Amino acid sequence: MAILQKLTEKRLLTLIICLVIIGWILQRVVFVPMSMELDGIRTETSAITQKIAALPVMVHDLRRMRDDYAQAVSALESINSRVTSEAALPYFIRELEDVSKQAGTNISSVSMGTLAAGSYYSRTPMTITFQGSYRQVERFIQGLAKLERAVSVSDLRLESPGFTEHEDTGNEHVLDAVLSLVVYVVPKGGDS
């Protein structure tokens, strides 16, 4: 019986040693890699959580950028709608004649200079010679502004031809006006 008891103890000791070895192997092969993977998943989850938390701010910034872009496009379209295309310069001259009629002035000449190329828009210098009273000249300039064209007035000269003996002093005095301006133009083949 002592032998049987010793044999049982040896088996029990062998079983315990095997269980310890199996536990150690499970620890090294299964549990340690699993815990490292779990730590990696925790880190990735934390990074994803931070990105999700930053998402509303990013969405707000993107919406603001979209709105700024739409506003810039609208402003550019507004500018482009006021720039005369090179092919439409004769129509611009007709518009000037209409403004002159409405203001009560008489255009005697319109001369256009040479088209000067710019980075995007070209510039065409123009000189308009006309006659009218001070009020009519004023209405002509206001009418020019209402055309909503991209122009810049570089010079306005008013001259009085002088009174004659037959001129009625009750009427407004007629002035000779010379208006120099630059018309911004989209050259042929450019975007309008």
C-alpha cells in the first residue's frame, strides 16, 4: 500500500507539474499576446474616440469653408458680370449713348485706345467728349455708374466755351466735357 500511495503521489506530482507547465505555456502563448492585443485595441479605441470627439469641430470648419467658398464664387461672378467682354465693346458704346440721351448730354466723340493685356482682365482706355449743362454732366456720370460695368474714371475735364451775345443767361450754361476712363475687358477667348 505504501507503494500504491507513493505511485499516487508521483502521479499527483507529475499531474501538478504538467498543469504548471501547461499553465505557463498558456500564459506565454495565449494570455500575454491576448493582453498585448487588448492594449493595442484600447489604444486604437482611444484614438478613434478622440477623432470622433474632434469631428463636430471639423464639420463646423468644413461648413464654414464651404460657405466662404460659395461667397467667394458669388463675389467673383458678380465681378465677372460687370466686366465687358472684348466682343461686347460696341454694345458698351451703345450703352454710353443711351446714358447720354437719358442725361440730356450730346456725345461728340468716343475714342478707344489700345487694349492693354493684364494678368486676367485687359484694360482699354477710352475718351468720351460730350456737351451738356453741369446737371446733365452730373447725370451722365451717375448713369455711367449705374451701368455696373468695371470701369475706372481717370480724368474729367470741364471747359466752358464762353458766353455769346445771343446766349440766354436764364438757361443753364453748356459745358464741353472730356471724360477719360479705363474699361476692364475679358479678352477674346477668355472666360466671361
